[in-house]
Amino acid sequence: MSETARKRAAYANGERKRAEIVDAALAVFAEKGFRRFSLRQIAEELGTTHVSLRYHFGTKDALLEAVLQEREKRDRPWREQVLRERGLFDGVPEVIRRNATRRGVVHLDATLLAEGIAPDHPVHEFVRRRERSFHQDVRELLVRERDRGRLRAGLDPDVVAWQLVALIEGLQAQWLYDETVDVAGHLSAFMNYLRA
């Protein structure tokens, strides 16, 4: 095997190991939070070594950032396609129905939303940016619905966007406590209120 082939194989193995760690870390952070663990404890939870985590990520914060970036990379294309094809009123409940099949992801979001309130938390700025982006995306979808004549007259897209973001996050938090809460159903009912 040539030196170049060996380097490629080592790189591919390293990337595969990194991806495995990110997947496992997503599950651990979703179930148990992030802040209370040291990098060494996270390694134990993941069934790997502290040295391996340091090698691939350097710090606990960098591991969390990799987890969040990977999750967004996986989810965003599908979510954007659904919202583009189905529109806000029908697309959001579909996205939420998918979330209900991935409890760990919903749990991670709720955990980071709560933990990230502290200004010294490593995800504070990430969550702040994500919330603003979420609001802006919803606002743009509402404006699109308004321009198509499908949004009830007299509603302010900016105000409704904040209400919808709060409703989604609040209902999902309630669902984590009680899985009989029909998040998609409640959102569909709210969407019917918004329709022209």
C-alpha cells in the first residue's frame, strides 16, 4: 500500500470514528444533559477513551458544537423541503410529527434551551442565534403565506412568529413530560386559526 493510500485510509477511519462519537454523544447529551459531565465522564458514557475524545475534538465544548452542527446538517435539508412543498400551515405539523419519532433530539433541544440561558454556558450564543434564526424563518414563511392570501388578515407576521416558536417549544417540552400530548394536533389547530 502506498503512503498516500495509507494516509487516505487513516483519514477515512478517523472520520468514521469521529462520526460514531458524534452520534453517541447526541444520544448521551439528549438523555443526560451536557453541563454536568467532564470530558472524561462523557468518554465513559460513550464507551471510548478520554484520549480519543481529546484527539478528535479537543474540548467538551468542541464536541457539543460538532454534535449540534451535525444534527443541523442532517435535519435542515429535509425540513426546508417539507416547508417549501407543503407551506407553513401543513409543513410545520409534519416536521413535528417527525420529531415525535426522535425523542432524544427533542429532549436535547429542550435541555439546551434551558441550560443555554446561562451566559457562561458554551451553547448560550448558539442557542441565541438558533432562536433568532428560527423566528426569522417562521416569519418569512408567514409573510409568504400572507402574500399568497392564505394568512388571516390583520395578523402581524413578526408577532405570530414569536407565538408560533413559543408554542412549538412549549408543546414539545410538555410532550417530554407526557407523550399523550398531541403536539402536531395542537399545532394544526393553531394553524387553522392563522389561515385566511
